[in-house]
Amino acid sequence: MRLFMRKRNRPLRPTGDRLSRFTTNWCEFSLRPVVRLNRAVAIAMRDGSEAGLMHIDAVLADGELANYYLAHSARAEMYRRLGRTADVGTGIKGAQIHRDRRDQ
């Protein structure tokens, strides 16, 4: 099966079943909670841990990732980078609890 057809002096265009790949609404992926968590970590790398922590807290406040252990470990890492050692323990504890639930 050919993916592209070329007509004289016309650009390549998708054909057949592969058309859906080219018409995907990529904006809908940015709304997914895990993508938002990844974005929060990227913001922390770019703008600093305080900014990243605010975004991680917003993702966790939505509740969809409340049981996702990596969200809690990312939060604990932001606390560690900020030097808030008292809060690091709560983040790690949350990550361990949710990781253990996942493993069962």
C-alpha cells in the first residue's frame, strides 16, 4: 500500500487509511493528566522548582492523579530541591503508599 501519491506539480498528500494519522487533534493530548504532570516537571526544569511545584499541586488537586505514585514522587523531588525537608517525607510516603497499592 502506498502512503503518499504524487501528482504532477502538486505536493504530497496522505491517502487511504493513513489519513487519520494526519488529522489527529494533537491539542487533546495536552489535556491528559500525565501530560500535564510531564509539563509541570519541564516547567520546574526551566523556571525553577517553586513554579514546577505549583503546577504539580494543580495536577494533584484535580484528583485524576491522586493515586499515581510518580506524581507524589515528583512532588517530593520538588520539595527536596527547595530544601523543604519536612515536606519531602510526606511526598515520599504518598508515593510509597500508592506504589504498594499498584503492586498488589
